[in-house]
Amino acid sequence: MNATLQAVRRETTGKNEAVRLRQSGKIPAVLYGGESKIGESVSVDPKELSQILHSLSGVNSIIDLHIDGKSDARVLVKQYQIDPITHRLLHADFFRVAMDKALRVTVPVQLAGESKGVKVQGGTLDFVHREVTVECLPADIPEHIVIDVTELMISQGVRVRDLPADGRWKAVSEPEMLIVHIVAPRLEVEAPTEEVAAPAAAAEPEVAKKGKTDKDKEEK
């Protein structure tokens, strides 16, 4: 996705300036690349940037950055900072991109279909890695990579090396990195119950039967 973002060059920097900007409805930002090694200080509208970040392309959107009303550079969002409580944008960094030079970006993975290993065999789908790094020209950055899991059975999966070839981009993540696989259902093994032996019946006391002895017979 290509987007346009307006920016204003900043002459002053620092914490107080950042606070002032946020109070005025803007946020501080820095543009890296080009002649300046330390970056150019600018300000942007957080609402406009937020719309770009929440688009399908997200941080991989190619942005036509207009500084002081003039188209200055094609950029990507390098990183951004969000308030953990209000979830509002606080700061952003951009870097210039050359449209004729390949770069590496991280692209989200989307799954399509319902796995037979889940539907028929009762397995569980394990989505291990949800992003893949690819190399491509800026104009060819995919919004996402789709993996069809319909034919996956238990113990089968898709690794980076299994991704379909695409002439616009090349996956550069570790080839053996597992993206998704189907796990066999866990067998519930009942814990063995200990049989409690019944208490042995109390042995009846032996009753000595007193019989007649030879001596008794002689006395008779």
C-alpha cells in the first residue's frame, strides 16, 4: 500500500518540545537515511499515521512523506512508540527507501482453509511463527503471505522452505523454521489407582484340645 503523510520540519528538539507538540495534536518523529547521519527532526499527525499503521500493509506501507508541503522521500516506518495506558502514538521513526533497491521486511502470515488433520483426525493446529522475513523491492512488499492448511494431516506442517515460489519476493528466514503444523491429540491417561487391600481377617485363636494322654489312661 502507498500512502501520503504530511510532516513539518522541527528546528528545536528535547523533552519540552515533545510535550508541546503532543499538546498541539502532533507527535515528534525522526527521518533517517539520506545525507543526514543523525536524522531529520519532523512532526506528524498521529491520527494520519495511525490510519496507515492500521491498514492492511501496516508498518510495511510505503509512505510518500511530504515535508513542509513538498514531497521529500519514500519512507517506511522504522519503529514507533505507543503510550501503554492511552494507546496513543507518542513518537515515530522513518527511514528512506530507494525504490530500485531490495530490502528486507517482516511480513505477517495468514492461514486459509480448515485442516483435515483437525477436522477429521481431531488434531490441534499449532501456529508457531506468524511472521516471515522476505527480501524484495519496496513496491513488491506483500501485505501478507497466505498458507493453505486444508490438506495438512496430523504430524504434517509447513516450513519456510515449503512456501510457494513468488517472483516478487524471496523468503530469507531460516528455511527449516516451522510456521504451522498439526499436533496429535493428547491421550488422557488415567492415573493408576492404588488398590487398598482388605484387612486380613483376624486369625481365630487356636483352641488347644486337651486329649487323654497315656498317663491318664494308666491312672484309670
